[in-house]
Amino acid sequence: MQNFIAANWIFPVNAEPIENGVLEIATDGTILQVLHLADAAAKGINNIQFFEGALVPGFINTHCHLELSHLKGLIAKGIGLPGFIKQILAQRQKPEEEVLIAMQKADAEMYHNGIVAVGDISNQLISKSIKQNSKIYYHTFVEIFGFNRPSEPIIEAGVQLKKDFAPLKSSVVPHAPYSVSSALFNEIAKVTQGDDISSIHNQETLGENELFETGTGAFADFFSALDIAQSDAHNLGRNSINYHLPQLNKNVNTLLVHNTFSSKADIDFSKTQHQKLYWGLCPNANLYIENTLPDVNLLKEEGLKITLGTDSLASNDELNILAEMRTLQTLTNVSFVEVLKWATLNGAQFLGIDDNYGSLEVGKKPGVLNINLNKDNAITEETTIKRLF
């Protein structure tokens, strides 16, 4: 059985928006036709269900921490990344049942909010059952870290965790430049396979750059308070992206997450180092932790491939890509067409699933959402999401 649905606007993402557009969709969600209302009438199609607003593809959340969902509302806002990490370390351990219930609710929340695929950070196996039973596609980033300790046991544990997540898609990735040694970066590169994708937290706080440039700042103080010795990589007059980017595997799609303090010089450097980079933005988490945003207009002007993420409920009030889009539209004047591509097709391309997700194209099953934009195609607090397929 086929369904014909129409709206004031259809945003295919891979093509120009269609005013008064029509989608023909199979019962399983496969798109069969994308056409104008006039073309549908000319074909004698009249059993069309009309929706006010716009039809868009399902959203892609490229950065999430499902296993931190039980920390919602427990960590104060605006305390900076070192303070945030301290709170994560202090409060993370909870009874397994509590963690599982919170993850289940978070997964359901994302589905309700129109998210069809997620790139999820995991340090343990606890989220596997949630992901196996979810209606959402997950790629798990098995995140590892270690500076002043041997790399072999760390990489062995990471590889084993990746195996344990099978048959779900997963890959072993570094946590952040301040938490991964050169030796461990080398081990991660060795186990990265051709069909893997990678991810790393990048320049999320000013103290991260200061640690590598001068060996001082908030992160240096954080390490000192924990009695962690600085590495040979610190205090070398270069910032964090200059440390980690040359050590990443260059042959796989790689997501730099946050980029809150990335500069034009950093972007210029990245272009000489890695041709498969994506730049993930989690604006509401950035505001939650550091009360600042990346230079979004700079990233846009540089023609970078931008994706969107929610981060975790430890650093966000909700797991809602539409809310991330609204923040960017409100605070950085990004157009709806631009931010929609970041929220859909770019994310699908990064995850390697754009053959089925990310755009309203014939043959795909990307999910179809109905959102009620205002007359200027702006997302407001009154904008809602209705999941149609």
C-alpha cells in the first residue's frame, strides 16, 4: 500500500525546497516519488493527506552519551569543562537498573523527537540491550583514554568491548587530546579498519588549548588537583588540535566534536592534515558547560562539513536535534536550509548511512517528519515535531 502526503513545503535536503510538494511513501517508509502538487494532480493522484508546515527527513544525532542519561539535572550549569568532568567522575556510578531505565527513556525521547540515527559514545557495554531493541540506528564509539600508563591493556580492552557490541556497528576511538597519549593514538590507528568511522572531542574549553600551549590554565590545575603528572606533549607551544590531528587515521570519516575554541588557523591546519573531517556542533551542551558557542559563522564560511549532536543529558536538558537547530538559528543567524542539512544529510554521510538516511530521495527510508515553521522558515519555541514515518 502506498501513502501520498503533502505539505506547504517539502525540504528534500539533496535538492531545492518544493512548495506544495507531495511524497509517495510505501508502508515500510520507502520513498517512491517526490513531486509537486500540480504533477500529482496531472497523474490523477487525489488521495493525498495534507499537513500544515514542512516535511523533512529524520534527524541524525552524531554525538550522544546514552550511558550518562541518569545524570540529567544533577550537574550545575556554567561550571566549565574541568568542573563538569569532576562532577561526572563523582556522580557517574549508580545502580545498573537506574542507569538502564534512564537510557530507555532517553532512547524513547530521541525517537519521539524525530531522531533516526545516533553516533553514541560508550565506555562500557551497558547500553547494548537498549540499542539492540531500539527503533533508532546506532553506531557506537567505544571511547578509550590514558596518558601516563601503558597503552596495551587499554587498547586490548577497547577492542574487546567493540567485539562485545557486535553485531551492532562500533569503532574504537580516542576520548580527547588531553586524555590520550601519543602511544595510545598510535594503537588506535592500528586497529582502525577501512569501514570504521572515528570521533574525538576537540577544543571544548580554552583550558584545553592552554594545557598544550603553556602547560597552564584550568586543565593544568585540574590535573594537578588529581595528582596527575603532565605529559611530554604539554607545554610545547602548540594547541590541542596540532597535537592530536596528525596522529589520527586519515582514511576514515572523523568527527571533531564541539570545536568551541577552534580558530581560523586551526581550520587552515586541519585542511592540510585530514580530508575526511566533519565538525560536530552541540550548541546547547556548549552553553550548558561553558556558556559559549563555537564561531559557527567561521565554520560555515570555511565550507566545513558540519553535523549536529545533543551530547548527553548530563550536559543538556533534552535530546532534541530540533532544539539544537533552534539555538543556532536564534544565536548565529544560520538559515533553516543550512542547519537542516547539518541535522540530516551531513550526519548521515559522516555515519556512512546516507544510502538510506539524510534526505527525501526515491529509494531511501530516511524517516519523514512534519514540523510547523513560521512564515520565515524559522524554528521557534512553538515549533513542534510530528513523526509520520
